[in-house]
Amino acid sequence: MRILVYGINYSPELTGIGKYTGEMVEWMAQQGHDVRVITAPPYYPQWKVKGSYSSWRYRREEGDAVVWRCPLYVPEQPSTLKRLLHLGSFALSSFFPLLAQRRWKPDRIIGVVPTLFCTPGMRLLAKLCGARTLLHVQDYEVDAMLGLGMAGTGKQGMVAKLASVFERSGLLNMDHVSTISRSMMHKAMEKGVAPHKVIFFPNWSEVARFRDVNDADALALRQQLGLPASQKIILYSGNIGEKQGLECVIDAAAQLSEQPWLFVIVGQGGGKARLESMVSERGLGNVMFFPLQSYAALPALLKIADCHLVVQKRGAADAVLPSKLTNILAVGGNAVITAEPETELGQLCVAHPGIAVCVEPESVHALVCGIQQALMMPKVNTVAREYAERTLDKENVLSQFIADIRGT
């Protein structure tokens, strides 16, 4: 098949949506599909365009796929308005490179959300060349915005209503909608998408790579980072933004400062400077920050942790399923997840007892108790590992997805 992938995040971004979209394209190309990508220069999670890339020039690359990089505005400190400008700038700059694919005549156009601003262009190209469209929802942008109070006026305000109407139009005018969790599939149907149009396409893990981590590699990384062998490691690795609410992690570290435990925060994002200031102001010696580690080092990084933190604010857990969890499960890690019981993450813990510790979001007391509970569990979580092997293997997930879209 000729497959056009259209989304703002892509390799070489190491975390989140860009990582998964890049791996998907690489896999599709290896299976013999002709794949093209329209995307932006890498900027996430640092919110800064990487290295030799430019935020204001177009660029064409060739590798597993032909890739067009389109200009966009990248704010240093994202706010609601700046995020909208950021997403809108990519939709605008990518519109003409998108329509230029009419001559190539793709069979399938896969749009990756964010951003919904790109859906009108997808629909127009599909009409011009007879392609079928699929919108893959990694984040429900509007739900996340409203759940975190970013719209300012709440769910009944004019901005919220307009956003919801635009979202509904984007979803309902696609041939198919895929998303990464069962609860997010149900949410698509609640928004009006017909059940037969909804496809389950979860994020995956290279299970064998994370299952078979060399102990020597883990020890070498621990020494390289200067992490004392005498302390247990409580790890947060990933984006440091608004939806995570990592301030409660710093509060928990303050309460547990007398314990021989070290909080290790690895990653980048708009909220990192604020967390570093909190640690400095309180004089906490049990919190260390590190930049995002390479993907090659990720299995070893996850291996050294005694407790993993999967932290989100209340209201974000069903709109956004944290991608970091897949690899934590594959490595057999003990995770503390902040989520309400009725959410996807909450139900995962109910359906698979022992897979993780689920605690109330935005509660420092609950987080502290969860950490204490997780540190009492066996070092290797066999429930988590077996779940990953059954349901999250990369080859199985991508093979099923191709079968699903081939039949659309």
C-alpha cells in the first residue's frame, strides 16, 4: 500500500507520540509498504527545535520513508494560546506539501492526533485522490484541555463549545478512527463515531528488548549517572509538563527525605525549571534531575528503578494514556499509577491485580503510601511482564493494525 502518515511529532523524538509514529513508519517500510511522512522538525519534549533542524524552513529527507519537515512555531513556555498557535502553525505550513501528495495518490492517509487542525487538509486530499482516511488519536486534545482547565471558561464556555464542535467534525468525517486504549475507543463512540469505524491500536513495546536487560548494562548506567548503590531508586522518566502534575512528587520526596530512597527525574519539558526551583528552595538532597536519556539506554534506565512513577493530574487519565507505561510493564517494573478507579488505568489495575499500584491523583499522602507499597513488592513484577508479553508486543500490534486498515 501507499501510506501517507501526517502528524506533528516524529523521529528522532525519543518519547511519546514521535517515538511511536517513527517506529510505525519504519516497520511499515520494512514490510514493503511505500510510506511518506509529513511532519515537523523534532522539538519534543524540550520544546526547542533540535540541532541542525530549523523551525522556519522546509526540509526533505529520505530513509525508510520520504519525509517532509514543515515549519512551525515552538513556544519556549507553552500556554493555552501558545499551544493553539503552535498546532495551527503546523497545520498551515503543512497544507501545501500535503496537497502535493495528490499526484502520488496514497491509498491510506493516517493522521496522528495531535493535531486536529490537520483534519480538514486530510479530508480534502482524500477527496482529490480517492484515499481512505484514518485518524489515530494518541491524545484527546480537547478533553485534556478541558480536564486540566486550560480553556479558562470551563466546559460550557464559548471556546470549549467551539473546540468540541471542531473535534466532532474531525472525528465524524474520517473513514476510521483508531486509538490506544479501550476507554478511549468508548470515548470516540460517545463523541458520535460509529462502532464499526473504531479500531484498537495500542502503543507497544519491544518486549524482548526490555525483558532481557543485561545486569551489567544497568549497573554501568547507574554508575555513569552517579546513583548510590545503597539507595533505592524511585524513577520518573518522560515529559515534564502540565498534565503530569509532578509537584506532588517533590512534595512526596520532602515527606520521605529521611528514607534511604532517591527520587530520580529524567526528562525535559516546560515544567522542569519550576520543579528544580522547588527542590532548590526546600534544600532536598533526595531528588536528582537528568536530561532525557537515549533510547538505547532506556532498558537499562528502567531496570535500575525500584519504583516507577506514572503520574498525571486528575482529569487527564482517560484523555491521555501514558506511553511510558508499556516499557515499564515489559521490564517487569513496579509502577505507582495516579488514576481514578473508573479510568482506563484504574481498570487495568482492577482487571490485573498486582500489575501496578493505583492511587488517587493529586494526593501527596496517597502517592507516598503507593511508593511505600511498591517498594515492598518483589523486584521483578511477573504480572506486569506477562501482561506485556501477551498484549503489547510490537510485531503483533503492528501486524494487526495493518490487517485492520487493509480491510477498510
